[in-house]
Amino acid sequence: MNWIFLIIIFLATLGGGIIPMVVRRIHPSLPLYLLGFTGACLFGITIMHLLPEVFQELGHSAGIYIVIGFFFQVALAQLSHGTEHGHTHVPQNDHHHHVAIAPLLLGLSIHAFMEGIPLGFHFNDSASMSSLVIGVAAHKLPEALTLMTVMLHSHQKGMKLWRILLIFSLVTPLAAVLAAEAGSHSAQMEHVLTYVVALVIGAFLHISTTIFYESGTKHHELSYRKVFAISAGLLLAFLTLIFE
């Protein structure tokens, strides 16, 4: 367990959540391009590093669990309103709309916990872990930014807001620690974690592809600026191959 990796994930989440709390007027294009960049990075790393690992371990059955993970994330999005892919379906311009905070936090916390499990998994390719940290950290920035934006629009204030951000920032590192401990004490549990990683891959694929086609666009259009952001994210994912 590399604690530096977990600190990076924690700080990325914390930093993303702090942005809407201290910057009251965020340019509307910033989340769009940030999402395009981070979504492409997560997509590339999932395809190039995580998929080969689980198919090597599980064979063709890995595909079954990836599909299950994909649709499990679809179900979670009904609770979280899509906050994990940075495109919340909660209408933030309606001051009379009541945000159901508990289901939103539950759905997002389950997703954040799932994200942390691969960080505690023992990969055969040493490059996979370093690459995964980059992808997850990049994803946590807009995820936390969107979460705290929703919290602000739901009139959460003061210490409660900071508690929500701090606890949420700890969920993914905690899941990584628990997964690492479980895997190190039991070969059977290590094998079970392989199936869980396959589920998480499905969730990552859902999130990243949703970002491509939905986030901040009208009729799924892709502006040249967003194409540039997506290309930059994919380039970063390809650069992780140097870790091999």
C-alpha cells in the first residue's frame, strides 16, 4: 500500500470540493473542459491498464462482471443524480427545488468506495497502479466540485459543508486500505477482489462515456475546445504507458 497514492487521491478530492466553496463565480466552460479531460483520461487508463488485468485473471467471464458494473453504476446514478460524472440532474437554478441529500450522498459514497477498491488491489503490471491513481485523482476533481456545488445550492453551510467534504474525501482512500488489508490476509479474498475490480471497470466505462456525450453539451455536440480537452486527457492516459 503506497500511502503517497492515497494522499494524492485525498487531496484531489478535497481540492475539487474547495473550488466552489471559495470561488463563487466559476466560468461555465471550466467544468465542461475539465470533465472532458478527466473523463478521457479515466477512459484511456481503464482500457489500457485495467481491462487487460481482469481478463488475464478471469478470462471471458470478466466481461460479464464489467457489464454488471456498468448497469450497477446506472442504478447508482439514480441516487446520486449523476454527480459522479459531473453532470448532476438536480436543477440548480430552481431555488424551490428540494435536493434529497441523503440518497445523493449514499449513491455517491457507494461509488467512491468502489473507486477505492482497485487502489488496494495487487496488479500484475506495476504500471497499472500508478496509472490508476492518475485516472482516479483526475476524476475526483470534477466529482467533488459538482458535489459541493449541489450542496451549496441546497443551502448546506458552515461546518456541515466542510464535514461532508472531508468525509467524502476519505471514502476512497479508506476503501483502498480495507481492500489491501483483506487481500493481504487471504488469497481467496484477493481473487474475489478481481471480480470487484471488474465491476468497477464497468462503472468507470459508464462514467467516462457519459461524460463524453452528455456533460455540458446541447444535443451531444462536441466543440473543438472540448475535443481538445478530450484529446489531452487521452494523451495523458497514453503517457502512463511509460510506467511499464
